[in-house]
Amino acid sequence: MGGKDIDKMIEERRTKQKIDEILPELQLEERLIYANRTARVTKGGRRFSFSTLVVVGDRKGHVGFGHGKAKEVTLAIAKGIERAKKNIIRVPIVDGTVPHDVIGKFGATKIIVLPARRGTGVVAGGAAKPVFELAGYTDVLTKIIGSTNPDNVVRAVFDALLQLKTPEQIAEERGIPVEELLKRYRRYALPKMNIKHYYPWRGIYG
């Protein structure tokens, strides 16, 4: 899936969710993924510029990303934050994790995203972890396949997030009540029981 498709899908989702209307009310956190320095050789010598990738989110289901480029790092970060705010979307969160399995793709990068039990934490590497954390997920399992380039990873994650469906949408597709679906989901998302085993030769539980 190309970059233009991702941007177009984000814009369509933002319009549908009316993000611009609630954007001033969101309390956003920023996370810098990287800041790279590039040099261009001219007759007058080298001219340096900085490019950044920034992720913003309110940890309550809203997250976005953006790139910034300027001659100074602080200005490049500021531009990245402003761009990220224009890419914010709302994602579904159920009991701190994703509603269902999903696979995101971008370029040579593929990321598999799975629901996780409570207490698992955000098991994600590289640029993927800040996206899930700032979105508000507390328990997620992921696996990156292919390129680990931060730009590709972030866009692959957003490709996955854009495919997520709310419990209401899933229940409607399956033809079952939302309450029944959530009941099954909560049973699946319950934390693992800490069962103690009895060791007769030691005479203790452990």
C-alpha cells in the first residue's frame, strides 16, 4: 500500500470522525521517533537540514504521526508535531488492547498486531511501540516482518489501525448482540491465573 493511499485513508477517516472539531480539546503528548541530519553540497559549502518523525496522541484513542523538515532541529520537530496533529485518527480500544487480529503493510514492512491479556504490556519494537502507547493501548502483541525502517514501520502500524473495527461493527457483521461479543472478549482478555503447583518431594507450593 503506497504512502498516498495511507494519507488518503487517514484524511477520509478524520473527516468521518470529525476530528477537526474536537482537536482543540485533546490533551496530546509528543514523542520524537528520530531526527536525521542531511547535508547538501553547494558551491558555498555544505548546507545542513534536519528531518524528523513525530508521533502525537492523548492515550485515549487518538493518535497521529507527521514529518518535519527545517534547518534547525527544534523547528523541524515543531513542524512534525503540527503535521502529526493533521493526521490524528480515533482508534478502537477494548480492555486496553485491540479488538481483533490485524496485519498492516507498507512497502517492504509488514506488522502483525494481536490482542493481548491484561498485564502483557505493549510488546512492540522500534517505532511501533510509541504509536501504540500514545494511542492508549496497554496490552498488545506485535511482530514486524521485513524492513524496520521507522517511516515504513509507522505507516504500516497506521495501515493496521485503519483496518480495526469497533465491537459494534463486528457484532453487526456477525449478527450477534454487542453484549455477547464483549462478554466473549472479556473472557479472552482476562489476565492469566497465577496457579501454584504442589511439589510433594519438597513439601511446598511454588
